[in-house]
Amino acid sequence: MVVKLNNGAVREIKKAEPMVEKRFEFNGNSYRMIAKANSNKEDITGVMFKFNNDRDDNMSVFAVNEENVFVGNLQYDEVQKILDSLLVKGYADMSVYDYQSKISAIADTVFDEGMTRPYCLSGFLATANMDMQGFGNNFCMSSAFGLGAPVYSSNSPFESHNTEDLIGGKPSHSGEYEEDINGDISDDEWKDF
């Protein structure tokens, strides 16, 4: 199967999967989750394209996953047209859509279940906050990098420029934590690891 991407590149794909995306409010922040649809009865709003490569197909919570492209904020019928085109013609043209402006973070995207323009994410952004069977999701990792979990947070601890706020105490250079850090394991014990 072949897909023409939003930038005009034509790539051979290993598979295309219908995806479900949800955004929700929790504790004053907006969060995003995506997962492969379990059935056609789900609220499918996107497609994940996985390109042909020599790697194992299992995505890792910690992998960059640069061989993935996610097109989101599509209506259910539009996703079905894309998948049907791949099935019947072996080809889908994603360059025909008028996409949201250049996106550098998930927080830049608008998600309204296809009422406005779709967006396209690649690499780690494509799989950030994705439910991974057997692993849960990479929600925490993407939080640490500010990639959308929380999506719109203005009070996330990760936005702080002060390490004290993250660890809830004095910085280690103050000397207060020096003894604990340096005194736990001797050099002889380290060599066993």
C-alpha cells in the first residue's frame, strides 16, 4: 500500500490503523489520549500510518517511532474513505486535505472530532499519549517532555524552570542531599551492577 502524505512525499506503508482520540479535563488541565480502535463502532477520528521498515512492529513506550504518521481530527466517514481507498486501490492521497497550521507540539492542535481541519503529526508526537497494549500508555513520558499531557496546562510542574519545584525541596547543590546521594552505594558495590 502507498500513501501520499501532506508534504507530497509518497511512502509505502506497512499498515494503516483507525484511531480513537479523546481529550478531557482533569484537575484543571486538558489531556489527550489516543488508541487503536477496537472496532468500527468506536468514535474513530484519525488514522495511524506505519511505514515499511526493518524493525519489529511493536512500538515501545520509550521509542521515538519516527516511522509513524498520525492524521487526526477527521470525521468517521472520512477515515472510512481513506481506509477503503487503501483497501480497493492500494493508495490514499492525504495531500488533498487543508491541514491545520504548522504544529510543533500537540497543544498546538485543534481537536473537535472533524468539525474543522485535520492535523498531521509524525515521529514521537504521532504516538505521544498512545495506549500501548501490555504497557498502558506513554502518558507520563510525554508529560515530561511537554508534548501534550497535559495539553493546555498552564500550571504543570514540568513548565517550571526551577528544579526545587519538581523535587519539592532544596537543590542538591545546597549540600543538604549530598550525603544521601553519595553515601548510599560504595564504589565496590557499583562494580557488581
